[in-house]
Amino acid sequence: MTLPTLRLSHASGGTATAYLHGAHVTSWTPAGGAEALFLSRAARLEPVAAIRGGVPVIFPQFAELGPLPKHGFARTQPWERVDDGNDAASVRLRLRDSDETRRIWPHAFLAELAVELDDDSLSLTLSIQNTDAQPFTFSAALHTYLRVADVRQAAIEGLHGIRYRVTGEEERMDGEREIRVSGPVDRVYLDAPSELRVRDGAGGRTFHLRSTGFADTVVWNPWAAATASLADMEDEEYLEMLCVEAAQVGSPVTLQSGASWSGAQRIRIVPG
């Protein structure tokens, strides 16, 4: 079964691809540049599977921090397009609660993802509305897989002095001026700065990341051993990706009936 896709294009020449399955952005190529998002060559493009790469939408649970399936259910649900389609450079997608979601998470909600191309950037905004009669609590993230030429020559700037969590361990503080990846990394940086830079040294470019609404940043790379255990990722592909995710994990959001929350991430690329 072929999953429905949406193609976005900007007058500058930038393009993006999104799937209705999971409201999943899988590609962004800025004008005059190379692909910015990693998508595994072994990714499963099937209705029941999460897509390995791009920007999975994480809601209403991050990772395995709760009773739901890992990373919740939004990334494997069919979303619908709700804008008029007149703007080739943007799209707005929506997910409502259903019998299927209420069986495992008994709340009524409305989730929307807005995707927008600019002349030099990609912006994603996730909005959650509580349409239930009772409050509910959730965590969320935009699980952004950046494509890098060689993760061993990449560096993240802006997280110096920020506390982070590693599953099963006590909180630590990052004392490094820049984060370099030389092994498996899975960290939740708490109350992280809204602006970060990721230098793709081997690729000769730098990602500028700006988030709003999200308090935290997740940094993840599975490295060799864990990648070899993933059926939807080729063995050496961990060298081509680095996840730097806008997230709300440390302090989950509690929404009262009728209330709304939103978080956004903007990605821009410059040479060097």
C-alpha cells in the first residue's frame, strides 16, 4: 500500500515532503542546497509502522516514559489535511481522537501540525487542544533527524552548562563547550536554550535550530550496536544522522478542558 504524500515547494526553490501517515515530514531540501533530513534507506513506509527518519511527531508520550507504546501513537496514525491547499509552501494537518486512540489513552483531543517553507528555513508547529471534559497530561517532541555527512565530525553548540537526563541515571550537567558524538547518546537536556547550532563539519554546513514552546532538547544517536538491531535502519546509517529534537519531556504539560498548547521548531542552514 502506497502512503499518501504531500509535496511542498517554495518560490526560492526549496522543497519538502510530508506523509499524512503520522504527519511525518521526511524531506527538506533548501534552495540551492542538499537534503537536510535523514531518512533511512530501510525505513518502513507502511500504515502500521513508524517511519525511521525525518521528523516524527511524538505525542502524547515520549519514549517509554509511561504505559503507552513507545513515543505514543501520533506518529503511526492517519492525519488529514485541513488547509485549502492554495499555498504551495505550507500545509496544516490534523489528528483527532478516535476509538483506536481512546482504547489506550482515554482522552478527547485535537492535534495539528503546521509545516511551512521559507526561502531558507523549515518551520514545524505542533498544537494540542484538550477537547475533553477533563484535564489530561502529555509529553511531546519533534523528533528531528538531521542529515550529516559524518556524525563523528559534527558538533552541537549551545548546551554548555545545561542539565541533562540519561535513562536510569542521575541528572548531570554538560560541561563541554560543544557536544561531539563518539558513541551512543540519548540525553534529555532540561530547560534548554531556544537557539542551538549543529555544525556538520564533513558536510560544510551549519544547522541553526530555534524552538518556541518546547522547554527541552533531546540529543540521540544509537551508534553501531543499537543500529544493527534495528530492522528499519541499515548498519552504517548511524554515521549519517544526528537527532536534535525540540521536546517537552522534563515537565509534561497538563491541559485543562478547552485549553491549548503549542510548540515549534525552525531549522535554517548556513554554509560552514
